[in-house]
Amino acid sequence: MKLIALQTKTKKNFKKNLDKLLELIEKCEDGSFILAPELCLTGFSYDRMDEASEFAIKAKKKIKKLSQNKTIALTFIEKEDIEYYNTLYIFHKGKVIHSQSKHRLFPLGDEPAHFAKGKLENMKIIEIDGIKIATLICFEIRFPEYWLKVLGADLILNPSMWGAKRKTHFETMTKALAIANQCYVLTANSADDNMAKGSGVISPWGDETRDDSKEVISSQLDLNEISKIRKYIDIGLKNK
């Protein structure tokens, strides 16, 4: 499976953001797993939350259609009753197969004042075509207890909108997560001017495929590499 991290800028025009995303997805090869940056369609539009949540409904329908031969993951602002959530959706074979709302909200970004916390039990390993997949959304990657919740996954997704001042933190932790959990990490960060970029794919051995100059960064997922490291350096994870 080809893993693809998108590294895009988020503009104020939601429709233009969606058009750009759809264009990039259409260019990706069939069978690939595509991850977009956190809230890439709307950003943290605290002054336009209703508009963003309504736009998400339309966007999901279009993305669902493109997922017939690709797997696509990204987060949206969505509204349930009177609460707003930052929610990841995974689209596969034309359906939504998993969703989870961000549980650990980022205080410096004022997220707790605008979003409700997602349920911790939804932070879990799911299986797609025999591949075990889990997600930690942006800030959640800072917490070792969440690394343990997703231990055993073959692939951990990390959609982010991570600030440029903490670029070293972002790149170090995504690499460390891949090594510690002996899995692939697919991370997609925003390319906005004040963001860290650093999107890419990290292998279970810690090999990094990143390129801050590109909108599309890709690398292959090889389940044999997971089996090799789990056999060679046994930490109690089941080999493939």
C-alpha cells in the first residue's frame, strides 16, 4: 500500500480548499492511503463554526465518492446538538468506516473553549484490508499513555496543524512513535506560513520520508518490515 501525506495551505475560502483537496486526491493512485492535515478545509474557524460544520456535510459526500478505490482520512468541524467537535473520518470503498473526535484539546490554541472532547474509547485500533490502523490527532501525540492505547497498530495516522516554533518537537515525536510502537506513522501537517510542515511517512526502523517543499509526500507500507523489527527486537508485539 502506498501511504500519502498531503501538505496543503488552508485559505479562508472553504470551497477553494475543498477543490484543491479533491484535485490532489484524484491524482493519487488507486489503492493508496491518503491523509490530509488537521481541519485542512476550514482551519480553526472559531468565528465561522456553524458555517464550517455545514460545509463539512457537503464535503464528506464528495470525498466519499472519491474513496471507491482509495482510503482517505481527514478531520472536520462538526456539530452535535449544541457542541462542536474536531472529528476524524476515514473513507474507504465509498463508505465512512471510522470516526473519532479529538479527545485531548490544545490549550494554547484555545481549543477547549470551542470544542467538546471526543470519547477516549474511540481512540482505538481498527482494521482495513488486514492492516491495523489507529489515529492520534495532532496534540494527542504528546501523551505517552495514548501511544500505549494504539500499541500494536501497523499504521498510526497523525493529522496535524502544528506550529512552526515547535517543528523539532513534531518531527522528533512522530519519529519516536514509529520506533517505539514498531509501526509506520503517516503524518500530515499544515503548510500554512506559521506551521511546521514536516509531513511524511516514518518506517518502523525510523527511516523518514519528508519534504517541506511538496504538497504530496509518499512512501510504501511494507508489512514485512513490521514483522522483521518485531521479531528482531522483541517487545511483545505479535508478528505478522
